[in-house]
Amino acid sequence: MYRIVTKYSLLGLRNETDPVHQSNYMVLKPISGVPHEFETEQAAFDWALNNHEDIRHYPEFVVLPVHRAVLTWRPDDTPTV
């Protein structure tokens, strides 16, 4: 049996330039010092508001939901042979 678990990641948006094609584009990048995942979306926003020094290079950021299928076992799921 599987169940879906949702966690949240905080990524910074940076404007980057491609010198070959002379174009600008936005890139999602990991922010140093950010925890790998958050339990709730609000926890990610709270972290961003309370950690100015870590997020100062990323004035724009995105909170993305990350969905995982997790294998679970319950006693009533035992296969009968």
C-alpha cells in the first residue's frame, strides 16, 4: 500500500544571462542554509521571513510542493497465502 506525502522546498529565483545567445532567463537555485524540506508551506514562508542573511541574494523565491509515494504497511494489509 502506498500513500502520498507532501513536503515543501524553498528555492531562490535568480536572473541569469546567457552570453552566447545574449538572453536573460530566470533560474531556480537552491539557497544555502535552507533546510532540505519543510512540513508545511507556511513553515517555508516563516523560515524565509526570519532568515534575512541566508535569503538576501534571492529577493524572489518559490515554495514548491514535493510529492512522494511512500510505501506503508498496516497489519490489516497482510497478504493471505
